[in-house]
Amino acid sequence: MILHSYTCELCILQREETLRHLFLRCNFAKSCWQSIGVSFPNTMFPTRVVSHVKRSLQLPFYMEIIIIMSWCI
């Protein structure tokens, strides 16, 4: 998609809105994840997020939580 700007509108850092930034590194996203007790190190690869959330939450419906949280962000 071609847009006028690709800057993140949800945080004051005004970084490029990549998938990694939007869902893991943006201050808004971090506070959303922290509200349910999950935090990510800045060095975590996106491919490891699902297993990290699974370990952090220890719930059988962790995937539903990931989907809903991603939708909310």
C-alpha cells in the first residue's frame, strides 16, 4: 500500500511502522502486552513471540489471547 507517511501514530518516537514495531516495540503495544503480564526483550525475534507468550501466560487458550491482543493494538 502506498501511503503519504509510514510513521507510527501510536507512539511519540515517530518510527517507521513495521510489523515488528507495531506489535512488539511501540510504546503503546508494549503497554498493551504488559497489561496482561507479557513483556518482550527488544532483541526477541518475532518468530519466538508465540512461544514466549505461551510460556508467560501458561494458559491453554494463549493463541486466542495473541489474536485478540494483536487486533486491539
